[in-house]
Amino acid sequence: MKAVIVEKPGDESVLKLGEAPDPEIKPDDLLIRVRAAGVNRADILQRQGFYPPPYGASEIIGLECAGEVEAVGSAVTGWKVGDRAMALLPGGGYAEKAAVHHGSAMKIPPSLSFEEAAGFPEVFLTAFLNLFMLADIKSGETALIHGGGSGVGTASILLLKEARVRSIVTAGSDAKCEQCLKLGADVAINYNLGPFPASVKTATNGRGADVILDSIGGPYLSERGAAPPSENIRLDAAHSPGRGKSTNRRRVPEAIRTRIRSRSPASSDLQSNPRVRSPDRASHDASKRALRQNRPEV
């Protein structure tokens, strides 16, 4: 099959169209004939040599794709050849064919093109997992979304609007802020014009946000003024190299998971010290299953 090959790390010029062996599927897998592939920051980092694929995964770049099912593993039910599928991948999306565990694939709604579907799984499932499963945000509450112009940021805006949750976003330019407002954000703050906490307090009448979705990390972790200390849940969706190094993921206790699920006011230590929860690739299947079970009306 044809695939995008990276022979050595570098800029976009190292991407070459080449040949690669067809992927072999296991009993639990689907083989997808790829019609479109998503472009994610992790793909760029992998091309640059900073983000190696997981052990046993394809060396070909690409964490999401959309296309048609070409083959179905012997242990898979609910899928047939010809079905339109979009999928989260550990790698391999930049190719004519991709093998994926059936638990990481979803059927494409008729309203979505292949191109639209290829850009759906990574950002929408990340946003859904963080905001609705982990933070359990409710209608009438307020979420602060850092990086509002990013893929996860824009997906968050759309999901929060459908769930009747107020969204405040930060972005790095007036143009990005304007686009976020057009998508449905209630407030957009250009962080390059000054510190954002004061603007968040003003937008919430001094209360702050109920939930913060932070894809920036680093110095943003100390900006406590944007949230009420008694209720804030801070979620860290992803880190950029060099920007989020101050966060130690391993220090996050099991207790925070209970706090996120229950939102109980009884845990005073967690109320006074909002913590970080960092989903990673391992959460893909969980988020996908939960989206099916708790699908919002969107």
C-alpha cells in the first residue's frame, strides 16, 4: 500500500509518499480503507522525532482516520465490509489502509463527510472525556477552556454550548477569539493582552470557573484566581514539550478521581488545592465507550 513515510526526523519536507506492507488484522480488529486522516500535534511531534509511537504500534504517523471497512476480524461483531468508520489509532493513519481494534472505531453519521469524520475522534472524545465524564460538568455551570482556538478547544465550545454550559476561553489573538465567539463561546480572552484571571473573575461576577480544561500547563497551573477554591476541578488534557514540565503526572493521587466523579464538598484538601488529571492515549477506548453510553443530544 502507499503510505506517508518519514525516513528521518525533520520539518515537513521529510514526509515522502512511499510503499509500506499492508497491515495485518487480529481477530478483534477492523481493516479500514482510509479516505481521510486527521492531523494532530502529536503527528507533528512524531515527525520531528519527539513523540515515538507506543510499543508494537505502526511506525507510520496518524492517530485518527476515516474510511470504509475493508475486512472484519473473526471476533468482531456489529461491523461489516463497506461500513463507514472513523477511528482513533495508536499510529498508521497516513496510509491507504489502517488496522484498528474495533473498540476504537465508530460508525460515521450520514451527515459527516470522510474529511469531517477524520477530524472528529481525537478532539471531541478528549473534550467529552474531560468535561463530562471526569469533571461531570452540569448545565448552568461555567468552564474555562485554555487554548480555545485549538482542536480540543473548539470541540469543547461546541459540546458545552449543546449542554447549556457557559464557556470562557483564552486564545492568543483577537482573530482566534472572534472565531471562538462565532462557534458559541460566551467569553473570549486574548491572553497576550494581559493576565486572564481578572477577566475570568469579571465574567463570572467574582466567582470564577467551575471547571478548567488546561492544555497549556506550566505557568498556567499557578493561576488559581480563575476558579473558586471550593469547587474548582482542573483537568490537564495534554502537554506541549517544554511548556508543561512543571506538572508531575505521577503525583496525582487516586483520591482526585473520586473527587472528579463525585464532586463531593466533603474533601476539604481537594477543595483548597485543585489538582490535575491527565488523560492520555490509554483513555481513548474508555472515552469512546462512554460517549456511546452517555451520548449527549448533539
